[in-house]
Amino acid sequence: MPLVCVCSPKGGVGKTTMAANLAWSLARAGSKVLAIDFDVQNALRLHFGVPLHDGRGFVARSEEQADWSQSILTTGGNIFVMPYGDVTEEQRERFEENLVKDPHFLRRGLDTVLNYPGLVIIADFPPAQAQRLKLCRH
């Protein structure tokens, strides 16, 4: 399972657009693709037709639900998306704290999809997380 993290230390450089275009290109070439949004702006979903009013996502349920795959949305074709979702400031802070302090938090949440044969995962990270977590190297 390839995992591609789209990161940059600076915001506004087109990370989300790059992640969406990469996902679309891989899907058109025949790969099954999961696009995961780790950015509180929750914009990646819009590239795949998930409407503005749809607040579903994995972050709000990440503490109580170890398996984040329940938050994956089917968008048609070979593309699936796991939106960040609508969250409170407190939920966002707890999520980011868990990512930083628990080295296995991300793996536990994604364990089911990490083992899916032939799946390519594209992860869109905001600048703050990419710098602090250094997840793009794993």
C-alpha cells in the first residue's frame, strides 16, 4: 500500500489541489485511491463532490472509534475520501495532541485501510501538522 503525504511548511501553496489531482490521476489510471484530509479546513472533500453541508468526517469520532474506516465516503469510480469533518476547537486540539503525543494513534486509526491490497492513500496535511509531526517521512 503506497502512502503519499502532500506536505509543505507554508500554507496556500496548493497542497489540497495537488492531493486531489494526484488522486484523480491515479484513479483514472486504474488504482483504487483513498484521499484523506488532515486539514481542519476540510476542503479536500469538495474536489470529490462531497457538499459543503455534509459535515461527516473522522476527526470528531477519532477518540471513541479506533477504526477510522467507518468515515470513508464513496465518491464514485475508484476514489474514496475520508474528510476531516466538522469539529469543535476542543476536538481539533485533542486530535492534534493525540497525533503528536501518541506515535501509534495514526496507525491505529488507519490500520484497516493500510492493509487493503492495491489501495493508494493520498494524505493532505496542513502546514502546522506537517512541521510538527514529520509524518511525511514515514
